[in-house]
Amino acid sequence: MVIDLASSGFVVANEWYWRLSESGCTLSARVAVDDFIAPIARLARGTFAIDADVVEDELRMHLAERELAIRIPAGVPDRVAVGHLVNELNRAFAAAEVGQAFLLAVPRRYELRGMLVPVLTLDALARNPLVVLPKRWPRASAVAFR
């Protein structure tokens, strides 16, 4: 299965391309919900349910009938914080066995896209230079349905 990184998923707010390139520390739980989780929920509609809110500076999610919390690290560069968010989301997706993974790609200059991809495509996408996050991928066989 070929994933078209240039048109799949959603365009992440323009400033995130620059935030990931610079050393700012702007990601918070509220921003994560607004800029990442809400668009993911729209993509996932019809496949699995995801909903999130912020409780005491912690991102709380309902994912495929499971509840979980993700703490966004404070005082770290945005690239590290967003990387942590992407990794935690993928762990949650694997635990909920939704058959999808989340990634961020730069298919065009200055454009950052977020997308859900089938876990069976992870091995091929891990070698794609346009994929910026996550940097370390679990093998597809490790997160596939049991």
C-alpha cells in the first residue's frame, strides 16, 4: 500500500513547521488538543473514537473505549515535546489495537502534515525521508492486531 504523504491527513498549523525547527518551548496540553488531537479525531471518524481534554495541565484522552493521560513535558524544545506526544499517541493506538499509527511528514517545503496510517505500512514509512516524527518506529508486527 502506497501512502501519498503530500495529500494524506491534515495540514498542521503553519507555525509548527517553524517551531519544530527552532528551540522554542510552546507545546502545552491545550495546544496539543487543539492542534493535533482534534484533527486526528476528525481523521479517525468512522474508524475509531478519540476525544481529549485538558485536566490540570495533563492531556486526558478517551480512545476506543479506553482512558489514558499524556503529560506534555515542560521546558523542553517543541521538537522533543511533539516527538513525545507522537510516541505516546502511537503507544496508545497500539494498546487500543486500532490498527493505525500517527506520523508527521514534510512533503513540501514549509508544510507539516499529520496523518494516520495503517500499521502494516510502518516498515516502509520508517525509511521515508519525508517522515519527520516519530524517529523510532516499532516494527509493524509488534503493533499489529493480536
